[in-house]
Amino acid sequence: MKKHIRRQYRKAKYIFYKETLIDFREHFWTFVGSFLGIGIIGFLNSKYFTAYENLFLIGSFGASSVLIYGLINSPLAQPRNVIGGHVVSALVGVTIYKLIPGELWLSSALSVSLSIVFMQITKTLHPPGGATALIANLSSPKIQALGYMYVLSPVLSGVIILVLVAILCNNATSHRSYPKNKEWYKIWKRRYRKSI
């Protein structure tokens, strides 16, 4: 019995040790990527809008940053999911808000639920997309007044900035690789070489 308990203790200690190891390179590049991604969007926001408008900075970008800079190998953090999930959700959120503007509880619930279903259908599931749909309904009147422009800016322009920074920062060292599946790069390279 003591032998079994001791073995289980050693196993638990080893697993705990492995799970709590600190990889400073990983944390450094996570910090750099998220700082640059959100920083660039915030800088553009501060240059072109007043501090109270905050049209470029939406809350779902923070959650996307956790995925694309911190969990870079997750299927939910890949560029197709990030860009597609946000755009699909923004379209759903704006459409539902336009159809049901008076009932906030109903438009919010429908926006989030339908955005999840449409992300599943289009295979672009990205959890922060649900927040993007919700923001289209619950945000300031300035964002609601944007209508479908909300899809292009801040959503599409913002996620493109986040993904470009993620590609640069996550590939800056040999121990990180983003996106996980680089088939798109191989296809583009073949097409580009044929055109030359």
C-alpha cells in the first residue's frame, strides 16, 4: 500500500513539475506578439479617434490574442478560424441587431447562438467570435451606428493586424511555428513560381 501511494505521489509530483515549467522564450514571444498586435490597433485608434470612441479596440480582440499568441497550435487559433470566425460573427451580430433592435436580450442571445452555428457551418469556429457578435448588440451607439461597416472596421481590419503580427512574431524563432498547417504557403509559393 505504501509503495503504491509513494508511486502515485511521485507520478503526481512529476506531472505537476512538467506542467508548471517556465519556458521564458515562449512567454517572451507571447508577450511581444500580444503587445504588438493590441498595441498597433490601439495606436491606430488613438491617432484617428478620440479616447472615448475606442472604435478599433473591441474586447474580443483580447481573447483572440490569448489564442493566437499563447496557444498557437490550437485549431481555434489558426488564421482561417480567427479571421472567418470574427467576420461571420460580426455579420450575424449586425444583421440580428438590425432585425431586432428593440429587444436587447433577444438580439444578444440570437446573435451569439447563431454566430456559433454559422462558425460551425463554415468551419471557422473561434470562441472570441461570440463576443464579437455580442459587441455588435451591446456596444456604444457609435459602433451600432456603423452598421455593416463594423464588419470591415474594426473587426476585419483588426483581426488582419492581429494575424499578421502573429505570423511575424510566432515564426521569429525556430521553436514556434504559426500557422500550424502551412499548406496555404506551399500552394501560394507554387502558384507564384509558375507566374514568374
